[in-house]
Amino acid sequence: MTKLASVFRLRLPNSLRAAVARMCREDGTSINQFVTTAVAEKISAMQTVDSDIDAARRLLLRDGGQQPQPHDRLDVNPGPLCILDSGPASSP
């Protein structure tokens, strides 16, 4: 299978480019790899939101009193529970 790649010129403010370059040096990756991953993550997040909006729209537009349909189920895995610790409680 042949992978097709294209050249995409990207203009970034100097401060943003410097921050990306610094992070890539620290992480041992290329700027190209960083930008590719960032774009892929953004697309994934937007597609997830679109999917959630479509599911909510189906539910909201359905006539009332109907039982949930199999396609109404949202397959959501919330992952491990995250408990934020605000530190020791302060005494009055």
C-alpha cells in the first residue's frame, strides 16, 4: 500500500513556533510529527462532538412516550474516576 503525503506550508507566530520547537526537542519528536498528531487529535475530537450532537438530536426530535431504541444508546466509557485533591483542609 502506498502512502500519499503532501507538503503543507504553515505560518505560525514566532512565539508559537518556538514553543512547539522546544516541546519537540524535549520530547524527541519532530515538528512535523507534533503538528500531524495535533491535527489528528483535533479531527477526532470534532468528530466525537458531531456524533454526540447527532445522537442528542435523534433523541430530542423523537415523538414523546416512545421506548428507547437500540441506536439511542451512547457507548461512553468514562474511564477511571478522577478525584481532585485540593490539599489539606484549612481550619477556621
